Amino acid sequence: MKHPKTLLCGAALSAALLFAPAAFAGPPLLCHPFDTAGAPSLDWGGRAWNEARRDYPLNNLVANTSVLLTPQTPVIARMETLRRAAIYASRDGQVARDLAVSLESRVARASTPEAKALALFDAGYYAETLQDIVRLQGYDMPSIGKVDTAALRAILAKGDGSARIGQALALRPNDPAMNFAAALVATADERKTDVASHTRIARAGVGRDRLVALNIGKITR
């Protein structure tokens, strides 16, 4: 039997599909924690997508996130860390802004194509996860606490996260994990052609990326 709190996300998604504009496609970057095969991530309160620690020290979030996003961290482990970081940061507008600035500064400092691709991806994926949090407002955010929606909207107004992910993919076009992420983002944005093209590359690469193989079922379109 599913955990009751995990059912709430499905209920929220159903409500969104019934009553929200057609462009809204639910929160695919939030509702399904990624299987990282034990890779380290930010501390979490429970197993459900929204069971964040209420006592998490937000003043440490930027530093803790930065430590986890090493050059060796697999893309899907990055996605889970950024999912958690975005949920934590959504409680405090200043923390959310500080993390956005920190991630963007890594883009500016990147000195190699590999480092640039990862930095672009991280900044873009964080922004897109904040976008999913904004989309979910009014439907369901239990166990997370009050969300600073105005601050999140202000961050999102400064740039398009999907464009950052596109820049990362220009450097790593055949990366199955980045294409997996791009497919989820395109699903949220209702960009069906992009969903199909990114999904095709992600599925073709499951033999080369164990974490993609473990998570590919989260692409449902």
C-alpha cells in the first residue's frame, strides 16, 4: 500500500489536470524521488517525496548543496540533491536566492567544457524544480511548510532553466541522464516533441548509465 502522503501528490496532479490550464502538466521533478543507488544527498526526513526535515538548518543549505555537486556526482544524483535543495529553499526566499546565485557563479567559474556542462545543468535544473514548486501551489504542499512563492517567481523571472539545460546538452548531446532530465522538464512544459526526442536518447543510453536504467520508468509520456 502506498504511503498516504505519496498519494497526495497524485491527488494534486489529478486536480491540476482537471482544473488548471492545459499547459500545466503536474510536478514531475518533485513527486518522484530519484533512485540514486545510495549516492549521498541532503538529509531528508522520510521516504516520501515531501517528507523534508522540518528542522533542516537552512543556513547550511547552500554550502551543503555545493559540497554534494562534485564533478564526480552522477547527473541523477545531482537531480535528487537539487530536488531536495529546492524544496528546502522554497521555505525562505533569501536562501532560495542565495542558492540560485551560488549555482550561477559556478557557471561563470567553469573552466572546462565538462565543468561548464554540469554547472549549466545544475543551475537550470534547480530553476525548473522551483518552477514545479510554483506550479504546485494551491494544490498540495503538505509536510513542507509555507512556501515563499513571490521569491521563487522573482528568481524564475531572471532566466529560463530549460534554456540552461539546453546549453548543457549542447556540450553533452548524447548524455542519457541529461536527456532523461530534459524529458521530465519538457513533460512539465507540455513540449511533446522535446519529450519524445529526449526520451529516445535517454532510453538508448540505459545500458551505459545504471541510474538512468533505474529511473527511466518515471518518464510516462
